[in-house]
Amino acid sequence: MNFHGIHEKTLVIVKPDAIQRGLLGEIITRFEKKGLKIVGLKMMRLDDAVLREHYAHIADKPFFPGVSNFMQNSPVVVLCIEGLEVVEAVRLITGITKARQAEAGSIRGDFAMSVGCNVIHASDSVDNAKAEVVRFFEENEIFEYYKSEYEFVYMQDEKES
Ligand code: UDP
Ligand code: MG
């Protein structure tokens, strides 16, 4: 899987609170309007095992059982999003973890009030993004395709970087 230049990839999970609150379309629209390319998209249920792996860095915290339970409240939608420096760009669009302090204009800043119910997950580094994309997508579920709007999303030298 190519993670270089404009093919850098990140993993977004649209969490159960967003599914319940009807925010899925709005969230996808924000990524599309930014000029990002959706190269993978599916609905799935998460189980204890994948959540323990995905949230290994918080698995020992007292709030982890609550997070695990919350993430299994409904199916989630996982997105693989591609673009130049996309990991950083999507973290900015996401906003900080504690949503009620997240910057207005970010997804969490505009749509959430909680630390736990914070609407989406987004990979926090390029290395974590690589591991997370592979965790949630099979190779044949990631699509490479021509996007005509790239003519006006990037300068030529950026496309060749
Ligand atoms: N979380 C929580 N309470 C906390 C910290 C984190 O419920 O005090 C949850 C929250 O849903 C967060 C997730 O655990 O999104 C993963 O935490 P992380 O620090 O990786 O935040 P994120 O990368 O999602 O901003
Ligand atoms: Mg995180």
C-alpha cells in the first residue's frame, strides 16, 4: 500500500454517537470539501479484541471499559482518507480529544461536548495510520482511482512530492 506524498493515508472511525445523531453525511462532506480523497469506506461492528488492540495506549485506564462499551453501541463507519500530509490535516479537522474545548470549525468543536462521545477517531501519526489502515481494511478494500478535481486541489510540484 502506497503511503507516500499525495498517497499518504489515514484512518477515521465515525463513532457510534455520530451514527446515532445523524452526523455521518456531514462528517464525510467535510473531508470531501477539504479536497481529500476517500479510498476506503465501510460499516462494521467493532469487538473487544479489535478495540483492545486499537486502544492499547488507554487499555489500562479506568475509563477504557466505558470507551469499549460505547464503541460497540452501534456499528461504526471506517474511512481510509488519502492526501498530502493527510494525517496532520485530518487531526486538525478533527479537533482535540476533549470536544467541548475543541476549536470551533473542527468536527469535535462543532459537533460534540464530551471527552468520550467525541464523534470520530483519527490516526495521530503516519506510523500509527499505517498500522490502523491495515487493522481495519483488507488490501482489496482500498481503492486507487483518478480524481479529476486534483487538477485544482494541488499544485503540480505538490503532486510530484
Ligand atoms: N478517552 C476518554 N477519556 C479520556 C481520554 C480518552 O474517554 O480521558 C477516549 C476518547 O474517546 C478518545 C479515546 O479514548 O477519543 C482515545 O484517546 P486518545 O488520547 O487517543 O484521543 P484521540 O486521539 O481520540 O483524540
Ligand atoms: Mg488517539
